[in-house]
Amino acid sequence: MKKTLLATAIAGALGASAAAQAATVYDQDGTRLDLYGRIALGVQGGGEEVNEDDEKINGSEFVDVFSRFGLRGSQQLSSDLTAFGNFELRPQLDEVNRGGQQVRNSFLGLRSNTLGTLQAGNFDSFYLNTVGAPFDVYLNRGYEFTGGSHQARGDSVGYITPNLEGFQVFLMGKHFSGNGNEAGSEGSNSSKINTAGGAVYETGPLRLGLGYAEDRESTGGIGENIYGGTASFEFVPGFSGRLGYEYQAEFEDKIGVGMTYAVADWAFNLDYYRIESQGDFKAAQEAEGLSTSRNSWAAGAYYKVSSNFDVFAEVHESDQGTIIDSETTGSDFADNLRDVRDNVYWLTGVRYHF
């Protein structure tokens, strides 16, 4: 999968790309195995004052910043066909036995330069690959478009067309079996497949992406599809700008603009979003006398101490006056609104890549 110009610029400044830092364990007769990962620790504070259980959550805290460990393998089956697999664990290293290991980005597939790539398993939504990627530059908070976990990461099959002079199409489906639901309930009657995908065109300094993601009510969504598009452009080496738009009927309308500047051993991110409530969500907020729009912003600075070690600092303010409870499905927002008091969230720390 072709890296975006923006991601390449950041990786070049920080030495943070897993692919660039991966250590080859075995490479012989067309079979290759790479080991990759990172250890990342930091201190965070701010953000929402309390969660939906009325627990204080905004105090300063020592945290694991998405450390991970992975194996990536491939085998050349013919001059045009390669079998590949990826296995990744994400632990929480800030405390002993806290939550155990999370399995993510674990999948297998076949890749052909003429026929494309077919993969199955646990991987990010292709909506992120097509639409969100230029804005997905922060280590923790600051990204406001629909993310990689949406109706994805498990029980999924995806197809990516060959790269046709910079143009690629992505399509995936996640299977929901209905098993585990109460017998006879609506969710147990039949299995469902949620799809997501889009198209990307890259040429020179320009990247364009369009995509969609289903959001079925019966699989935990609000019942309205998500549509979005982004554009990024590298104006001069190391300096890239980005513009994005996302729409989901009955929920929110989002516009985002941002930039990345990478120079020598430094890199900087700055992003702003204008978010307007729509439809039933807006009506529910208005009925409670709450604001139906917000301004979200984020900024980050990153310094590469060495090829494998970097330090970082990020800040983010979501400006949320109201959110919906995490278990809300469908568009019944009125009974699931929760007032939020939030301050500027901050995070600083260090990472070691291997």
C-alpha cells in the first residue's frame, strides 16, 4: 500500500515508521520475516473532567502511549504473487498486569502487482486508509474524523486494487454473525456485513481521497452511512497542507484543515475542525438548550534524538459541551446525551522504535 506524502514526511523527520525500523530476522529463498515495534511512555492530563460513571479522569497520569510489538512475514510464490501475514500485540506498559495484551493488525493475504491485494483478519477500516489518513498524525487525541476502529478490526475481508498510475480502490467488509446476542432478538436473527472503502489518487505532491463507511444501527451504529473526502498537498519539501470534509446524516457535519512541517530532526502538526450537529442529534441538543456546534484544535511537536528514539508533546481541545453515551445505538440521542466539562488535553513523552 503506497504511503502518503504526509506520512512519509513525518516518518522521515522522526524515524518513527515501523517499516523503516523493522529488523529482518530471516530473509532467504523468497521468504522474509521482520520484527518491529515500539516502547512509548508519557504523562498526560486535562481533557474531560469526569467519565459517564462520574469518575474523575482529568488528573495528570503516567501512561503507556500505544506501545506495540509485531511480526511481519512474506513469501514469494511466483514472480507476481506474494503471500503475507502480520501479527501485532499492543500491551499497556505503564502498570503491572493492566488490561493484558490487545491483539490488533493481525491478518493474512495475497498480493499481486497485476490483480491487487486480498487480505482477511483484524485490520483498520479502509475508510481510514482512504479518507482519514492525512489527518491521522497524532499519537493520541486530535483526530476528529471517523477512525480505524469503526465497524472494523476483526472478522474482516478487504480488497485493494493494483496501483494504476497513482489510482487505487479499497473495499472491505466486516462480518457480524449475530452469535452472542439474546436468542430471538433482532440482532440474532441473521448475520450482517458492514462495508467501507473508497478511492485514492496520488500524483507528485497531491493526494486525493474519497470514501464511505456503513454504520448500521443493528451493529452498534446510528443507522446512517458516513461519507468523506480529503486532499493533501506538499507545497515544498517537508511542508504539507490538508483539507477534509465528513458528513453523517442525523449526527455531524465536519470540516478539517491542517498542516505538517518537518525540518531536520523536528516535525510539527497543527489542525483545526469545525463540527456542526445535524438532524436528530441537533434537535436533541436544542431541546436541552445546548450548543450544536464546536471548534476542535490540536497541535504537536516531535524531536528525533536518534534514528530510533524521539520525544514528543501534544495538546488538544475538543470543545465538547455534550457527547452521547458509548453504548448509544440508533438516533435516539435525547435519552443518551451527557454534559461534558473539558479542558485542554496534553501529552508528553518518549518513544523507542525497533
